[in-house]
Amino acid sequence: HIIDDPDRRGLQETNDKFLANIQRNGTFSVVPRVAGGEITPDKLIIIGTVAKKYNLYTKITGGQRIDMFGAKKEDLINIWTELIDG
């Protein structure tokens, strides 16, 4: 995995290193991939559970994506693990 490769990590931008977008306040936004905009109720529940657990502000964007704001850098690996495992 390129993202986990320590030899290439310095070549990546912050957003790629953490699989999240850094915000002005130093927290990150996480945008789970929803292929074709179709999502099952179970996957929506997982997104909601993760957002609630990590106290993330969530919204549906104009591009019909689910944005989750306020993630701390130290929580990003756990957030992504829980989203992917779900």
C-alpha cells in the first residue's frame, strides 16, 4: 500500500497521507466513498455510528457526498478502519 510505505510517505501531500482533508482549524474532514451514490441502510448506520463515536459534524454536500468534519489526526486510522470494516 503506497499510503503505508514509509519510503514514499514524504512525497505525499497531507490529504493523501491521512486519507482526509485538513481544515483551517487543524482537524480533518473524512469523505467515505459512496460509489454511484447508492448506499445500503447498514452502511449508512456505520457512517452514523462512526460520526457519533468521534463527535464528527456531518453533512450531505452539493455533490451528494457525505462529509464528516472535525476528525483528529490521531483518530483517522481508527475512523477509516471502522468505516472500511463496516
